[in-house]
Amino acid sequence: MLKRDVVIDYILECLRGLTAENQRPVGPQSNLIEDLGLESIKIMDLLMMLEDQFDLSIPINILIDVSTPAELADALMSHLEGHHGAV
Amino acid sequence: MGLYDGFSRLADEREAFQTAGLNPFGTCIDRIHSATEGYIGEQRVILAGTNNYLGLTFNADAIAAAQAALAEQGTGTTGSRMANGSYGAHVALEQELAEFFGRASAIVFSTGYVANLGIISALANPKAVVLLDADCHASIYDACALGGAQIIRFRHNDALDLERRMLRLGERAKDALIIVEGIYSMLGDVAPLQEIVDIKRRLGGYLLVDEAHSFGVLGETGRGLAQALGVESDVDIILGTFSKSLASIGGFAVGNDRSMEVLRYASRPYIFTASPSPSAIASVRSALRTIGQHPELRDQLWQNAYRLYNGLALLGYRVGSHVSPVIPVMIGTKEQGMLFWRALIEEGVYVNLVLPPAAPSGITLVRCSVSAAHSEQEIVAIVRAFAALRDRITLEPMA
């Protein structure tokens, strides 16, 4: 069973790697584009990293309404509940 | 909130491009003299960023055919094929494309972008899963979004990564669409199609290959990467464009299964778009015959590609991983890329500047595209222009 706090910890860890160059502070409410300067491709790359870390299939469609790490975690958990039952 | 307020960041970037001199994303080629020569203002430039791979934009037969069609059939069709009807030339071109590829069905579209949008969006419905190479063209992403399919990306040209992601899908992999390109437009590298076909044979799925940059360029008769690697029968649909090797405008899909014809009734971008103009269709039909009759054009293209690739590599530039008619030269930062691109024009060479995210992996690159129409002297002149700039700008370190 995948826990939300585990997911968000890993998202933040990935984001620190992806934004290492600009050294901006990364938190659950950071805006991925405006605060962290991520381009859309980087956000899709982040999703690939999550798929590999948790051995899941996650379509990029879940990114439509995502603008923060917390929203990404919520979208991921919601997708898993929809496709695999409660997690 | 103003209508364009959401674009303020983009507007600032655009302003910066415009105030700093020539705008790499709004260049006007003021005069075109041939497939390889033009003028930007008063600066004569060798055109090395045009995708005019076989150099057929000034082919005499194609021009004569287009002129005749213009005179006989008029300037445009003024509507869609479903509403206004097809012209005989649309149908004839589709038959000729099907014959050229040895396939059951061909559908012509108004542009290459619309071909991808039309075919993929119709197949990639909300119940479908699409596995696409992460570096696929924007038209493929847009098509999947329009169709509403679930989109899973796999790492660029990494067949093992595709397999991992298909295994995760379980039974759903059997009906998934796998979409890759023949030659990738920015880095000039090719898909590992044999490995992908092997995965498809074991795990299922349907394979679509966009041969926009490889049609006319690869394969014994120019049918593209699938032909070059001997896996055509495993590719369900090949997509392509008329705006590169065929030197016109439009796009196409060819399929192994005659059932593809049903998409004419299901594809919104096919149904609701005006059909290609008679002159465009006529020049494409002529260029297709030329490709069939003159395989030496492909030989000339590759000779030029090797010359330019080796010339730039010998100068110490970091170029793409494989020899290709698309030759990316990696430059440092965005600012260095802008300076380098402008300096190349002053040296008499026009190429494309590609900034991230359009260029993959955060790289800034200048992208050369080679043509069969480039003379040996023009290739030498391009290399000389790069040589003149070699010490003026700090470049990305060699890989």
C-alpha cells in the first residue's frame, strides 16, 4: 500500500535534484513552474521517475490540474484509487 | 485580467529576442533564389535549416505540374473532402502513395501536423493507452491529448524502458498504441525499431511510426526507417509529411489494413479541414515520381550529410551521435546559442536555433539540415563558417 507521505517525500527529493542548479527552496506548496522554474517536459520527466520508483503506470494526463508537489501527490493517489481501488 | 496577461513571461522573452537583433524565431527569408540559397535582408545565406532533404523545391517537373494544376483546377478547393468532395488528384495521390509503400490504404491530409492529429486522435480515444517516445513531436502529444487517451511516455530511444512500461500495463499492453519517429527532428537520431518490433511481437500493441524526417531519406526506395530496417510489415501505420522530402505541403498516413479507411468518418481533423490545394497535390505527385526514379538523390544527400557531419566534428564541435541529414551542434547557454546563430548568418549560413524545452535534455543547439541540392562548395562554405566561429564562442564540452 502506497502512502501519501512516502510519495510526497520522493517528489520533493526528485525536485531537489531537478532544481539543483537554481538552488530554489522546494516545499509541498512550491509552484512547479513559477517558483521552481520547471518546464513542462521536466514535470513529465518527474512523473516518469515516480512511475519507476513505485513501479506504477501513471499517465501524464494526471498533470492537467497539478501545479504543486502536494497537488501532484494528491493526483497520483486519486489516480491509483480510481484504477486499483483504495490504497 | 487582460486577454493576453497569461502570456506575460512569453511576451518578455519575445521582446528580448526582438530587441537583441535578428529574431531566430521570426526570421524573414526575404528572397529565395534556389533550394539552397536565399537572402536575409541584404545578407546572402546558404540555406542549411530547411528540411529540404532532396532539394526538390525548385524541381522543374514539380513546378510545371503545380502550374498546370493551378491553371486547370484553380487556386484552392474551398472546403473539406467530406462536404465539398474530393478532387480526382486527391484520390490519385492516395493510390500512388499506397502503391509506393505497398500498403492497402493511404489517406492524405492538409499538413503533416494534421496527419498526426487526424490519425492519432481518432485512435487514441479515452479508453486507449498510448506509449510514446518522450522526444516525440508536439503534434503527437497534441493528437493524444485531443483523443483523450491515457499517455505513458518512455525514455527516448530506450526499448527496454518501453518494455518495462508495457509490462506494468499487463493485459492493457495488448491493445496499446506505440508511437515513435523514424529520424527524430532535433537530434537526427533514429528509433531502435527492430527492438521495438521485437517487444511488440512478444507483448502486443499497435505500432505507428512517424517518418516525417526519414521518408525519402532512408530505405532502399526511400520509404523510411521501417524499410531500412526490414520491419515494414510490423508497422501498422506510417505517418508522413509532404513538407520535407516531397518539398510541398500536406501529410499522409498509410496502413496495412484497408479498415483504416473508416477513419475518414471518425477523424475530426480530416473531416473539418479544407483539403489540400490542387497545385500542392500536383507537385507532391511529381516529387513522388522523382523520388522513385532518382535514387541517386538519396546518395547525394548522404554524401553531403557525411561531409558536413565529419567537417563539423573535425572542428571539435559536439555534434549528434550518428551521421544524419539532421546535424545538431550543441552550444552552451541560450545566450551563447543566440550569439552563435546570428554570427553564422553574418558568415552567410542559415540554420535553426533550438532552445530548451524544444531541444531535448536542456540542450541549446543549432540544427543544420542537409540537402541533396547542396553543392560540394556550399558544404565547404558551411564548414568554413563554423570554423570561423570556433574560437569566438565557448561551446559545450565534448561528450
